[in-house]
Amino acid sequence: MSKHLTHHPDKAMLIEFAAGTLGTAESICVSAHLHFCEQCRTELMRLEQVGSQLMTEAEPAIIDDKLFDTVMAKIDHAEAAEQPAVVVSEQPVAGFPLAVSKLIKNKDYTPIWKRLSASVDIARFKTGQKDFEVALHRICAGGKTPKHDHHGLEYTVVLKGSFSDESAVYKEGDFLTRQPGDVHQPMGAQNGECICLSALEAPIKLTNPLGFLMKPLLRISPM
Ligand SMILES: [Zn+2]
């Protein structure tokens, strides 16, 4: 399970994960990646050690936006610890990471695959989080997805197989972050189906059709 992966969650995300402040949908994606990535598991352990050290030393009221810099400074100076990897002991179902298995095992939810296009099926999860849609995507071997862009952030973790787009090939365990406005056209590998976990941020909709008129007002800063 210790393969060299090239796409990881950024450090800010791991810090939030370690601190327990990351949202449910994002945490599910990070957990799924950790299942595959020894490098990030080791990093997470370092972060947790630094975090608990800070909690002991710091005054309770010190938590502000300097905390991030403090944590980063500590990490930069901390020696790369030779720690054994975190042992994932619980057995996941269907060879999926534990976080995904827990979702699948959720009694309120039975995963139902629905056809999204000729080559893509989707199974949506209920996470109780309204600002992200968490789902599994299955791309058939050699399948092309329609070219699309995003209105919100999207996190993707490859759970099985691989896919590629214009810029890279993404393999089992890889963690991708897509920014709003990124346009891409994923393609399934020729040698087998690809299953990905994704968390897609719901676009912010202006319910008032004239809502855009309010924007200039928001830029006025009261004196
Ligand atoms: Zn990683």
C-alpha cells in the first residue's frame, strides 16, 4: 500500500484535518487519500504531534490567524520523524478506504448507480453536508467524459484504476483539487474501469435575479 503518489492534499488541508476543523466532505476525501498515501499519513502524525505540543504550551486565547504560521514554522524546523505508518486496522468493504466503506455501510443510504453519460455512472452519498455533493464516479474503460468546467471547488480521489486528462495521468490514491473555472475532460484508462470519490462544492446561487446589483454596494466600506 505504500506507493509513490504524485497528487496530494495541500498542507493547509492536512492541518485542518489534524485539527478536526475540516468539513465532512473534504475530510472523507482526505481520509480516502490517507488510506493510500504513506507520505501523508506520516505528515499527519507530525502535524498531530506539533498540534498537541502547541496546545500544551499555548494560552487558550492564542488561536488566531498566526496559528497557521506558527504551526508551519514548527513543522519546518521539526526533524523528519522516522515514524511507523499509521496502521489502518478496520477492514473496509469492497477494497475501498474505510471512510468510503463507512458511507456505503450507512443504513440510511444504499448506493445506487445512475447513468450520467454513455461512459460515466454516479452514486451519490448522503453526508449531511449541504455545501458539498459527495459521490462515486465510475468511468468505463477508455470512456470519455464530456468536457466540463466547475463552478465550485472539486476534490477527487482515485479509488480504483486510473484516468487521465489534458495534463496528467491520475492513479489509485491520487488526490486532485480543481479550482472553479478549471476546464477538463477526464478519460478512463484503456485497461479497466476507474472509480473515483469526489466532493463537489455546490455553486453559490443568487436567489434574487437582481442580486448582482447588490455587489457594488458590498464594496463600499463604511467609515
Ligand atoms: Zn499524500
